Amino acid sequence: MRLEALLTADETRAAEAAYGGSLDTLMERAGTAVAQLVLRDFPGRVTVVCGGGNNGGDGKVCARVLREAGRDVNVIEGVGDLGTPDVIVDALLGIGLKDAPREDAARMIDLVNSAHCPVVAVDVPSGVNASTGEVPGAAVRATVTVTFGAAKVGLAVAPGRLHTGSVRVAPIGLRPAAHEHSLVPAGALADVPTKAPDATKYSAGSVLIVGGSRGLTGAPMLAALAAFRADAGYVAVAAPESTMPVLEARLLEAVKRPLPEDGNGKLLPRSLDGILEAAQRADAVAVGPGMGRSDGTIELVRLLLEQLDKPVVLDADALWGLEPFARSAPTVLTPHSGELSQLLGKGARELDAHRLDAVRRAASRFGAVVLLKGPDTLVAAPRTGVLVCDYGTPALATAGSGDVLTGIVAAFLAKGLEPQLAAAAAAVAHGVAAELVEPARGVVASDLLPALRLALAGHGWQRSPLA
């Protein structure tokens, strides 16, 4: 699958060290690239805020090129009066930041953020950790970030990505060799297997959805329809017997399997045999949409993980009370930060501040692929780098959106994709579908379903990640 490099600070320095020319040449190219963007997109007076390191050197080159082009340029080294600029170039801290900015730098960052004019950040917005996306203190909120050679991890991972504005990668001659983390572009969807000329409904990918307690039947229906729209050939839904009239009336294409239930319309351990029988035809099983929460559902999930030998995706209520498990077949967990906080025993706010670390710890704890939903989507697997998916809109913050994603993940697993790539491709398809829904206000989860078919057909692929 085609992926794009995301560099940490150390990986960037290694690329610079491997460069055959001088550091001055790199700085000249970097500063010129920033100046060219300013000249093209931002008219008027420019204030360039420079620190003492290489980032500041890039800023000084930018200022010189702007002056040579006839611009009115004010350069500040350290703390000073911004004047009345029409645009600010942030070249204060760069990729070296690990801790909160010192008091003088923090004061300058606050001045930049309160200037009420566009800000162009050099490489990374000052105050953002380039290697993790963490924001330990004050941080510039940029309009555009011009980064060099390849995007940095901190530009793609929240909360850092919320400070970057649009990201432009300027080629300056660096050739990054090794990188641990990657962006997943929309073009990666071309690698999702399509139905072969001799395909049957089973060979095209068979999915079983398990969930749907009384009053929550919409969730498995959305997951099932999403699996179909993600090009699965056969989808079955296993749900409590009392929910069958609703499922039969509203879900035309899927096969239904009624299961034993407790007095509240929830599945229970006695449902296991029916699920295992229904799973015999499945290539992948999605567990959790609308399942509800009880001691019985916790035990049922445990038994399914022990006895199913198929790829499984766990979402929503299947994550509640989940303990580490051991299984040889692929497993994908799809939590949001609230669910991940319960899985790791940490506060959601703490996890949101350290998303990259949190998703990697979860993958290690459960020995599974973990897809962490949020303003970015991070997909981690044990002992590998994290894949970052940047597509989507705030319209995805709606009930049922996660059920749609679960159905897509299950369909891609059923088509035989490796689990981390299946989860990442599903997140991209989900996000591109959201971008294709117009207008964006008032979107409900079912609006994503027809757009998903367009996303898989190549619509919306022209936007580069982070743009």
C-alpha cells in the first residue's frame, strides 16, 4: 500500500546528516521556499520572528529573499514588537522542542497568536513537538506550515495538527531513508481488492455483524450496510431474537440470525453457539455495534475472542470491560479516546494530550491493531510504526458514524487485507466519504453510505493529506 513518510526530529536530523551538501545550502532552500509562499499567497508587510537555531536561520533567509523582492520586512530576534504586519513568519523554535517553551519564547508565541493576522510557520509551529504532536505549553496557531523534505509527525497528530493550518511540503534536497510512522493517502484505496470477474458473493468477502440489543438496532444496521457499500459480497447480522422484526423490515440485503437474549434484550453467553455457527461462512466478524452492556455481554465477548478463528473487529460496547486476550487470528479495536481511557485506565484528557503514545501502549497491551478515532485517526500495531489517516470533517461527530467505520473495517478484513492496513484504509475511506457529503452541516451517519461507494471509486482522492 502506498504510504507517505512522517518524520520525527531525529529522523529529520539523520536525513540532514546524510545530505551531501552544506547546511547553509539547505537553509537557503528552506528559507526561499517559505518566502516564495509568502510572496504568492500573502501580500503586504511581513514580520519574521526568529529564534537562535536553524529554524531562525531559515527565517533570516526568508526575510532577505522577501526584501530582495521589495517587501517591507521586520525581523525580530527573540522578544520584540511585532509592529503592524499583514502576515507573520514563525521561525522561533522549530523541530527541537521537547518541553514547554521558556518564558520569553512563550510570551512571543502569545503575541503572535494575538496579532489577528495570518501566520506562516517554518517547518513546525513553535511550541509543537515535531516528533509526537504533543503541545506541552504555548504554541503558535499557524495558517500555513511550510515543512521541508517530508511532513513531520507532529503536523499530523493531534493536538499538534490543530495548530498547523494547511501543510505544504517543500523539497529542499533531503532524502529521508528510514521513518517509523506514515501518512495514508487516499490513493491507498486503490489497493483494496475489488470483486474479480469470477467472484461469488462469498469470495468477494463475507462479513458477520454481532450486536443490536433491544432499542439499539440502528447500530448493526449501519455497520451491515457499510460493509456492503465497502464492497463485501455477503453480510449477516446476528442479534437478539426480539429485534428480528425491526431488522427484517429495515435491512433488506443482509441475512439475519436470531440469538438467545436476556430479559432486557441483550445478548448473553448462551448466544455463543449461534454466533459460531453463523461465523462459519464469514471471513471477518464485527462485534459490538449496539450490543449494550452487561456482565453477560462481557463474558460473551471473551468467549468469542477465545473461540473464533476469524479476523475480528471490536467496537463500541464490545470494548466495555475488555481485558487483554490471546488469540492468533487478527484483531482490530476501534476506540475513541473515552473508550481508550477505560481500556488503559487513564483519563481521556491525558490520552488526548499524548495520542501517539496512547495508541501505541494500547496496541502493546492488547497485542492487537488499535484504531484510535479523533481529529486524526491513528492506527497502531504491536512493534510497528503508526499509520496516520488525515481525511474527514467534523460532520463525522454524529451518532452512528463509528458503526459505519466498523462495517468498513470488517469488509476490508474479509477481503484479506493485512489488519493494520485494513483499518487504515477503512479510516481513509470513511473520511473521504465524509468530505464528499455536501453540505456538511446536518449530516447523519447514513449519509455516508452512498458517499462511501464514490470514495472507493476514486472520488476525492485528489486532496493530499494535511492539505
